[in-house]
Amino acid sequence: MGLNPTSSTSGLAVAQLLSTASIQHRAYLSKEFTKLRRVRPRVPFFKLVAHRLPTLWGLYRDLIRCLPDIRESKKESKWRWKDFRDEEWASREHGTALLWHVRRSFRQQRSLTSPQKCKECLLFWYKLLEHLQSPVSNRFASKLSRYERILRARREKIEMQQVYEKELEWIKKMKNRPILTGGYLRPTINNRPLPRMKNQPIHITMMIRNRIKARAKRMERQTQLIGWLEDAKAERVFEAGLRKEALDENGMVDLRELDFEDGGYQTAIRDSLRSISESFELDRQRASSRFTPEMIGLIKNARKVKLANKTRERQRELRGEITNRALKRMRQGPPAHILTKMSEEEKRLDKVAREVSRGGYSGSIKRQRRKKDRRRTKELGASNLDENEPKSAADVE
């Protein structure tokens, strides 16, 4: 393939037209533009020693040295600050809130990965360090003292908010804490015998759930392995038939062409099936386990406590307190098959009878309903429940 004489001639002509100064100027511009090219470092800036060393050992350490001792600041009560005047400002004595702000801010800004934001934060801290290290003047003292008072108010607000959040978290935890109901959680293949709890702990629920899923996977795996083992047995029977057909005239087998010996894959399948059977045996042992005497005593004690709590709740209702149980009873209605047969007047009377009051109109409706109750015998009619009820004027006469 030959060269084009026209193109080579035009290139030589252009080279002759360019002067030496023009070529040098082009090289200079290329060099300058190369310097302006953005170079992305392979290591992030926050891992470089050139950034970490001056920030930790130069900036942060000098800021801590200009402020009160950390051990002394912890002894000082955060609700009783030492008051001072602007002209009395001394960072080593009155900068407790500033020390708290520096330590907290550096801890929060540790995760900054943006060079621009990190630069802004460093400029602020270097400016603060410059003010702290400069000779105390009225202008700097008034600025720092005012900043100290602002940080004291901020610290009180943040710590008070933390106290509120901690208390609310504790109230929520106590509200949703597990309570023994006095019932038995019978042993199954997924759990051992346990006391039944209201608001059952999540780790017990997840344990039972994971065991159910694991057992289902083991059963699927067992079915698959049994199928493989049957296929292997059928293959060996087929190979044995081929051996008989491969016998030569002298009754010898050519083992170089027919090597059907067991390679150990059936042994691996049987080991896996044995492991699955052992897991099923553990499930059966878990289902046949019994309650311990200590656990039975704990459950019976929970029943006694529950009965005592319900008794106290009933006594509070009799004293006129509206409890959650009373509100639930008031909202509750008769069963559906009875409600459909009731008239509007009967529904109204049923709603009145479910009120808490035992006197007045509600008490009279309750007494009428008790007299019409067929389940009440003659002995029950003179029970102590009627003795404590307020009587009407007609009853007294």
C-alpha cells in the first residue's frame, strides 16, 4: 500500500510555515493547561497523614489545651454554672460549655467526606483557636463570653431533651414489657415448654419462626436426597445388567471399559440424610420435654398476682374509677345472634345496664335485669351484691 505524495507534501509545507516561537508557545500553553487539570487522588483526603496529623495533633489538641481540664469540667454541675462578667473572661476557667461544644462537634464532624464542608469547619475552628490564643482584650472577651453563654443554654436544652427521650423510651419499654399471663405455652417441635406471656419477646417469636422455616427446608432437602439415592440405586442395577452383557466368551469382564464401582457419592448422601434425621430427633425431644417445677411455680405465682390485680381493679371500679376494663365493657354489646332479635328499647336498656354507676336510673335498670335473670337462684337473690346498692325511697317504705 503506497503513501499519498500529496498529504506528505502538505505536512512539510505546514511545518515550514510554523516558526520556532510559535511551536515553543504551543508547548508552554500545553504545559500550563496540564497543571490546571483536575487530578483525582486514589486515597481520600481524610485518610491522608497530611490532613490527620495537623488536625488531631495541632488543631484539636491546642483547642483542648486552651480550655478547662476535662476531668475538672466533669466534676462541675451542669445545672449550676459559674457566673462571670465579660471583663473576667478566662478560657481556662469559664470555657466549660465551649469545651463540651468542641468535643461534641469534632465527634459529629468525624464522618465528613466532602472537602468543601471540611474546609469550612476547619476554617471556623482555626479562627476560634486564634481568638483563644490571642491576648485577652475587651473585644475578644465579650465575644467569647457571649458565645459561652449561648453554648450553656444549648447544652442545657440538648441534655434536657436527652433526659426526656430517655424517660419516654423507658415508659414505652415498661408499657410493652412482657407480662406473665399465668398460662402455659405447650412444648412443640419448635419450642420447649415456656410460660405464656403477653407481648411475647421478639427473640422467642423469631426463634419459633426460624425453626419452622428450617424444618420445612430440611424436609425438602430430605425428599431431594432420597430421590437422588433411589436414582443411584437404579443406576447401579442398570450397571450390573451391563456387566452381564459385557462378559466375553471366556467369562471375563473388561474393567478398563466398565468401571462401575461406587465412587463415594452414595456415602455423602447417606451422611446428609443421617444429619437430617438427627435434627428431626432433636425436634421430637423438644416436643416431649416437660415443665420444670420452678417454671410451674412461677406460672402459678403469676396467676395469683393476676387475680390480685383484677380484684384491685374491681375495687377501684366500685369506688367510681373509670378503668380500661370498664370502658371496654361499656363499649361491648350483646352477641350478634341476640343483637339481631333485640328491639331498639332493649338495645337502649342494655347500653344503660353496662354503665359503671350502681345508683339512680342505671342502678334501677340493673336491679330489674337481675330479677329477671333465670340463672339466679333463691340463695343468689339475697347475695351481698344487693346489700351495698343504694335503695330507692319505694324500697325503704
